[in-house]
Amino acid sequence: MSGRLADKVSVITGAGQGIGRAAALAFVSAGSTVWAVDRNSETLAVLQSKQPAIKIKTLDVTDGQGIARLADEIGPVDVLFNCAGYVHAGGILDCTEADWDQAMNVNARSMFLMTKAFLPGMVDNGAGSIINMSSVVSSVMGIPGRFAYGTSKAAVVGLTKSIAADYVDKGIRCNAIAPGTVDSPSLGDRLAVFDDPVAARAEFVARQPMGRLGLPEEIAALAVYLASDEAAYTTGSVHVVDGGMSL
Ligand code: NAD
């Protein structure tokens, strides 16, 4: 295979839809072997029907034993893109203990488990790129109604920097991506709960300095770069791609 990710093996979580799906397609186009992981087997099947080269695995990334089995099955990988995530909407007084635990489990603990499972293979190879999906709603900025989400995405930044510091001399890079608002299926779900979803969408767009939402493919392009050897000199960084939202 030729391309920027030729001869690399990548695992991408949350690959059934949105940014993870766009990344899976972009990684294959760039020459990588791709394992697309998601808890939704139906969206994975649709993805594979579009791009048969993609290998799919149904897995909940909060399931530590399932992750360990996946790592045994796949073997060493060059790239781990932890993209699966979940948005809890609301402020602190809307957040139950269960909401908090779910946000931290899906958005941060899953990255701890996935990285712990795949890092040893990278250490053995003396090379690897770990990409963690954060958000500008994290340590970068706060917005109303994203208490548990922003907290968990800030944890992703700390996790990323910690792993980067521990493995910087072992050929392993670990970076975070911090998107602004991206037009993905789950954004549609979040807009659908408004009385007037069309007006809500227009308000979302009006808040964007560029006057538009981001596209999953625009975030996937950054992930391809971070996965590639062209990004050899960046680690422990939060790569913001937000159309100016956090300016
Ligand atoms: P999305 O929310 O539409 O889809 C997320 C995917 O992750 C789904 O396929 C879902 O099934 C999967 N998933 C969720 N929980 C899972 C679990 N426990 N185990 C396995 N798979 C699971 O996609 P999106 O909006 O593109 O978001 C992708 C990532 O980007 C998330 O981490 C999200 O927080 C982050 N992000 C999104 C935006 C945005 O505006 N869309 C902005 C910043 C960051």
C-alpha cells in the first residue's frame, strides 16, 4: 500500500459514525490497515459495506475485558485513535452521579483502558502514535451546559500529556485533538431535542466565527497527520481545530 499511512495498522474507536467514521475512511485512503471499533454493529456494517478493506469489531470501550481480548486478537498496532465519546448536556445541578460516571467512563476511562492494552505493543516496536479525542470544551474553554462533558474532555488532555511525558523517549507520541462544533449524527440528535431544531441549528451556526460547523472530514485530516510520520516532532499537544470557536 502507498500513502502517508502505508504499512501502518490502526485502531479507531467510535468508528461507526461521525468523526471516527470519517477517520476510518481517511486512514484506509492513506494506506493504513484499519480496525474500526464501535459498540454499534449496524453502523459498522454500513461502514464496511462502503469500504470493504476496513476490519470491524463490535465492542463497548468501557469493557476492560473486551478490550484486552481485542488487543490479543489484533496484536501490535502503530496507531491508536481513541475517538469514541458521549455528550452529557447540562450544568452541574443537572448532572447525577450516574451521568458523571458515564461521562468519565466513556470519555476518559476508555482511553486509559485502550491505551493500557495497546501501548505494550508500541513499546516493543519502539514506535507508535496515540491520538485522543478531546474537545475545545475542556481545559481550552468552557461553554454553558457542558459540565460533565467538559470535565471529562479536560481529563483527556491530562491523560494525553501524562502518557506523552512517560513515553517521549520510547518513540511513542500521544496527542489530543480538540474540535469545535462538528456536524455529526450525534449533533443532529442533540438538536432534535429542541422545540424548533431548525432554529436551534441556525443559532449554533450563528455562534461559529466562520459561520459554519466543522465537517468530520476536516477533523479526520488532522488525525491522519498526527498518525503519520510527518507529525514525528509533535507530542503531548492539544491540536485545536475549531473554526475559530475558542479565539
Ligand atoms: P458521534 O457522537 O455521532 O458518534 C460517536 C460514536 O462513538 C458512535 O458511533 C457511538 O456508537 C460510539 N460510541 C459511543 N460510546 C461508545 C462506547 N462506549 N463504546 C464504543 N463505541 C461508542 O460522533 P462525533 O460527534 O463525531 O464525536 C466523535 C468524538 O468527537 C467524540 O469523542 C466527541 O466527544 C468528539 N467531539 C465531537 C464534537 C462535535 O461537535 N461533534 C466536537 C468536539 C469533540
